[in-house]
Amino acid sequence: MPTTPSIIVDLDGTLLHDAPRFEERDFSARTQRAVDRLHAAGVPFAVATARPVSTGIGIVRRLHADACIYLNGALIDFDPAHSDMDSLTGRRPVDPGDMLKVGFPSARACDVCLAILSVIPDLQIGIVMDDVRYTNFDVTQYWTTQTWTYTDFRDVPDGVADKIIIFPRGDQTNLLATLIPDDFDVHISEGRLWMLMAPDANKEQAMLALYERWGIDPSSAVSFGDDIVDIAMMEQSGTGVAVANANPKVLAISDAVCPSNNDDGVAHWIEQNMLN
């Protein structure tokens, strides 16, 4: 494979500045300029985020990303320039090569939710499928713009679920950990959101699928991250760069450290190492 330099970057806590509300997080003009210069230099640029399509697609479009890994790897958009909400959420058919979805039957997700709730009845839990959250709690306490509907997990439509989301209290985490079925992997984001995913739905596998599609050697890739879910992707890349505000475990495995997300660390690293 060619050793073409390429960039893959996490969003929240890495590329985006912090903000009081989730929906207000954004990247700076400096970051936009750096990414625009990468495009002009012919360097492939991709996003890898835990975000669903609804809160990620606008950012991806403004960055003119060449690909986007949504939902921590449950959905890969290989052609953001021609995709939209309808195509990425199953409302409009797409060519198989334009998108890859890695999930599990919604019926299985419901069974898992009901089994966990039988032990922890007051747990906040839900299923994400086609950018709708089917939950037993009010989602707006965490995300004010995401589509959701209340469920008892006996009325969720048939389909391919992307992930199960859980917001456990501190006193629920130890017991919850014993209840996760063997056919799911657990990703924990920002220390509070548990995501139960299909074993092949992760950033590192999605990155490898993307680079195989592009015909690029992953050893030439530079990946940026801040959280535990980014570690394997960073380790699979030729260079894994942590922002200064990253989780200590991410800092420990990184090949390099750049300034924090609020100090435009990704843009700073790109300027210093790829654009000069």
C-alpha cells in the first residue's frame, strides 16, 4: 500500500472546543484553515467520533472530511460529499460501497436492556438506531437536540441497532459491569456514558476498513484522540497524538502530545509537522 500521509481525528475533547452545552462545542477558524490546507495538499482527512449522524454531519460537512466514522465505529460514511441524513439513517437506499453499518438486531438489544433492568430497575438505558434514541429516560437532560422516544423495550421497531447507551449512577457501575453480555464490548465516553457495541464496531476496526478502501497503509496515518475509546485507533496508526487534556491512559500510550483542544492542539500539530 502507498504510504500517503493521512489524518484521522476525534471530535469531542480533541478537535472541538469545550462549551457549556454539548451542542455548542465547535472548532475554531484556525482549525478550519489547517484542515483546508491539508485538503489543498492532497492529504486525506477523516473524522472518528462517538457522535451520531444528527450531531456530527454538520461538523463533517464544514470540515469537508473525506470520510466519517460515526458512533465509535458502528457506521462509516465513505462519501460525506454525497451523503445526507436520509441516506445515513436508512430512510433512503445507498450503494453498498458508500456506507458500512456494524450493529446488532434491535430485538437482541431489547432483550439485553430488559435483562439488565430486571436487576437494576432504575437504570437509565436506551437503544440507538437510525439516529433515534429509544430510552426509558428523558434524553434532553444530556442532549437537547437529539431525537428520542420513550420505550419499555417491548415496542422498539425491528432493525439494526447501532449501540445501547447507559448512564449509570456511581453506585450502579460495579453491578452493571457484571451484567454485560459476552457478545458486546463496552466503551465508556467522558467517564459517564457507557456504550454497548458489537465487537467489530470500534474506531480501530473502522479506521482499518477505511484505509483498506483508500489503499493507504495505516502506518502512515496520524490519529488524534483524548479518551479511552481512542487508544486502540491511536495504537494502530503510525503516529498517535494525544491532546494535552487527554485521559492519562491516552497520554501514556501516545507517540506525541499537542496542546489541548481549547488551545487548537490538533491545528497546532498539523501546522508544525505537516504544513511547514
